[in-house]
Amino acid sequence: MITLTESAAARVNKFIANRGKGLGLRLGVKTNGCSGMAYVMEFVDELQAEDTVFESLGVKVIVDPKALVYLDGTEVDYAREGLNEGFKFSNPNEKARCGCGESFTV
């Protein structure tokens, strides 16, 4: 299961409203960075047959089965800290994260 905090759900809904279309948010992983994997987010306009769909606070979170192994149990938050703002991931599957915070390993 993938969940969003209220702050993250509000931000995703705002992005979708500004786009004028979208079924939800795709959360995935890709090989990247010094620790091996990085989170990927994109808007979804059309579901794929193999997609798994979760709903959290009215937002559809779409994950493909290959990424679900790495993301199951993740909570996505959106926060502003000083001049920085963005999505943050609390993933119980993470074993380590690189020093710059851009990638992780499971």
C-alpha cells in the first residue's frame, strides 16, 4: 500500500487541476545515483493493464508491479523547509540513503 499525507495529496490535486487532466500520480523507481535507486513521479492520463492502483485521501497512486516490490508501505509527504520544497518519501524498505539524499538502496 502507498499512502499520501494531507499535504502531499493537496499538492498533487493542485498539480492535476493546473494540468487540466489526469487520473492520478504514478510512483516508481529507476536505477540512479550513488546508492542505486531513485524515486520517479509522473502524472497518469491512462492506466496500463498491469498497474496497481491505490487511493489515498482522494488521490489515485498508480504503481507498476516491478516497482511495488520496492515501494510497498511508502508514505509520500510534501514539505517546505526554508527555501526548499518538495516531496519526501518514508519507505520502510530503504536500507540506506546516499549523502545527498537523491538515491537509496533496499
